Amino acid sequence: MHIDIISTVPELLDSPLSHSILQRAQDKGLLTVRVHDLRPYGIGKHNSVDDYQFGGGAGMVMRCEPLAALIDELREQRQYDEVIYLTPDGERYAQRRANRLSLCQNLLLICGHYKGIDERIREAYVTIEISIGDYVLSGGELAAAVLVDSIGRLLPGVIGDETSALTDTFQDDLLAPPVYTRPAEWRGREVPPILRSGDTGAIEAWREEQALERTRERRPDLLDEDAADA
Ligand code: 6GU
């Protein structure tokens, strides 16, 4: 998979993209990520990328022309499966969307700042608008990093059996069951004996039951959503 990211603060993405699983994916050639600085496409001698909003009001809006120039240039090099705008008024991001996006070949992510981007860029280019939750970030970069991480780790070959994505929390709309490692007893707290029983069938059943119980207690909305989908 290849992911292009448009940003006015490309440095914000250096660190999250160059660690652990994401770095491994890139080293293995399974994922390439390029961050493109919008600033050189800005207008005039100050390379302006934003302006006051029509109608008045506080906050700047990212201008059409710089974004269009960079997007057009990128689209000459690649056919994007999706052009994604990261914005707090987008669809709420969840595992199902990550799963679907992990099947794509080429993605373009656009990070907004200030009051966001001119509506006409959304109309002309954007195919999906995504929010990573109900709170406001100062820009789309951290949200873009969240997307790249959650998608990158799903690409075949990126993570091995030991961390299989199939058993993740959310993968079946359930939270993950509790997990334990050595020692078998720590400060008087014992690992549930069933996990040390060697009975794989019983262990599997216990984990399912725990996952369900945890989901009922902490995130009953996940179980309701499941029912609503059916
Ligand atoms: Cl994608 N962008 C911004 N600026 N804030 C957010 C967000 C995105 N998702 C949640 N809050």
C-alpha cells in the first residue's frame, strides 16, 4: 500500500511514522508513506495557504488553489482508491473502516488546520471524511497518524501470529479478554487457573465469555450496534 499525506506541518508526522510496527511495514516494503508539505504551493511571496472566511467570523480557512495544485500533481502519479479528509465533522473512525481501507492500494490523506479547508475542495476531491473522535485536535496530522497506524498493522505480513490482528479488541465488535504472563502468582494475585490448565477448548470458551462480560460492562453500545447491523 502507498499513502500520501498533505500537511502544513509535516514535521508532526516524522516521529509517529518512524517507529515500531509502522517502520517494520515500511522496511519490509509492505507500506510506503510520503508526507507532502503544502507550504511551497502557497500563494504569493509569503506562500499563503489560508485566508479569512467569507461571511466573517474567527478562524482562517485553507485556500483552494494550493491544495488543488498539490492534489492534481499527486493524482498525475497515482490513482487513489480514496481521498480522505481528516476533520472533526467527518464519519467517526472505527475498526470496520480501518479493515476496509487496509484493502486499498493508494490513499491520499488531507490534514486540515484552522477552521478547516474550503468546502469546494471537499466537493471536488474528497471521497471520505473521517473524524477520530468527539473532541477537537489542532490539526489533522495526529488523526492521520492514527489512520496510518491502524491501517498499516492490518496489511498482510506486517504483524506476525504473536500479535494477530484477528484477536484484537473490536475485531468482532467485542473488547479483548484479560491477558496474563509470568509469574503465575504476583503479590498474592493468581492467574486464573483455567489459563494454565492446558485445555484449549475450555480456555477458548473462557476467553469468549470474558470478552462478552467485559463488553457488556464497559461498552454495551458495541453489542447494541451489532444488533442494529443485523
Ligand atoms: Cl480528523 N481533525 C481534527 N482537527 N480534530 C479532530 C479530528 C480530526 N478527529 C477528532 N478531532
